[in-house]
Amino acid sequence: MDANTVIAVCGVVIAVASLGVSAYVARATRKHNRLSVRPLLGLTTAFPVGGTAGLRLTNSGLGPARIIGSKMTVADEDMGEFDRPHVDALRDRLAVRPHAATLGGQPFLDTDYRQFLLSVDPYDLSEHREFRQLIEGRLRLEIRYESIYGGEGFTAVYPQRGLILAPYEGNRPRPQVWTWRASQADLLIRGDLRPRPVPG
């Protein structure tokens, strides 16, 4: 093998290596860009006496969230999307009609978004007992969303998977006890949310 052949082979090797490095950097850059605007939706409850109480949706991620679908279930009954017609049908079942903010029309939720989806104000233990029993015992909500890039298929679920909330009894609020049944790593891999235990 003469010198010219060696130089040509080395040139090919260097070109292939450069191409590989460029492809890796491009992929890492795309991944970084996606992570830099990744939304993170959370569904939590709050029942402060005398204040606004109910089911709250927040976006604690780094970018806006585009809602691509939702599913509402009440006591194993499929109520459909969490949009105005289906939410109104749910509210009509209650003695005290709660306030509502729906997710119809596939809206974008800004970073730091914080809004009660179903709420009463001011909250009263006796007057809103049925509402609290609905939220803590019979309602299940699934929200599918993605970032501005699209295609990720993130999901926020209430109650959160792997967690059990102690039921509400009578007029006395029981301490809210969360029980792990999945690791945080598993929840993040599936696109679910980090559990946030609520103090009693």
C-alpha cells in the first residue's frame, strides 16, 4: 500500500468520523431544544375552608403545553372529553353547581399556568360535601398533551397512577395519605407526573 492510498484511506476515515460527530451533535441539540421547552402538567386538589377549593391544573414545566385530548370518568362512567358540554352535564348532577374551566378546542397552556378546573368559592365543609366526595372519590381525569414540537404524547392523570388517596368521611376531612406503588423513574419514563404528597 503506497502513501497515496494511505492518505486516501485516512481522509475517508476522518470524513466518516466527522459525519458521525455532526449527526450526534445535531441529535443532542434537538433533544436539548425539546427538553428546554418541555411542559409538565400537574393535577392537584386543595380544600381550604373559606377559600377557593377543588381540582387545580398547573404547568410547572419550561414551556407551554398543547392539549391534544382528555377523558373524564365518574364512578367508572365515561363522561367524554373535559369540554364544556360534558362538564356542564357533570355540574348539573350536583346540588351546588361548581365553577369550571374546560379544555375544549385544544388550547395552549402557558408556562406557570395555574387554574382550577372545578372549584367552589368560598369552600364550606357542610355545603360542599358532595363536591368534595366527587373530586376525591369518584372523579378520574386524564389529560393528553405535548410541547410546541409535538409528538411526545405526555399524559397527566388524576388521581395519579400508583397513588391512593384516603377517602373523605362525613364532615371531618381525613388526613390525605399517599402510598407509593411506582418509582419516580417509572413515572417520568411514562410521561406521568412526580407525585406531590399533600400534608394532612
